[in-house]
Amino acid sequence: MPTYRMALEALANQWDDFRRALRKEDREAFDSLVNKARMHASAGTYAIVLDPSESAVLSMLLEHEKELARLRTERGGGGDGGTSRSREDGR
């Protein structure tokens, strides 16, 4: 059975045709996403999933969430991501 890191690289290789079809700026963004998955390879190793792509996508989402939180803080908009809702009926 391959390690998670090996499976992640195999997954990146499977996505290579898709990557090549992207425009240059999209390729750069795609490469950044794949690198975000690599940043969390240790966590992916410990996750018990049958499909390594799940851990890769979770790693990418985690990094995006961190970046969004950083941008919200810089902007001064708080870090709730718009999840707080005020009720119009006052209850």
C-alpha cells in the first residue's frame, strides 16, 4: 500500500492533463492548491480514508479558510465569515 505522500503525488500526476489545459494564471493557482495539500501531508497520513483525494481537498480548504480569516482580520471585518445572522423578527 502506498504512503499518503505517494498517493498525493500520484493524484497530482492524474490531474496533470487538466493542469496543462489551464491558462497560465489558472495553472499557477492550481499549483498553489496542490502545494497546499502537500503542506498537510502529515495530517493526511493519519486520516483513515480510502480515497486520498479527500484529504487533499480538505487540506486545500483548510488553507483557503486560513487565508480568508487573515484577509477578514486585515480588513477589520471580523472572522465569522458572515455566519452570524441577525434576526429580523427580534427573537
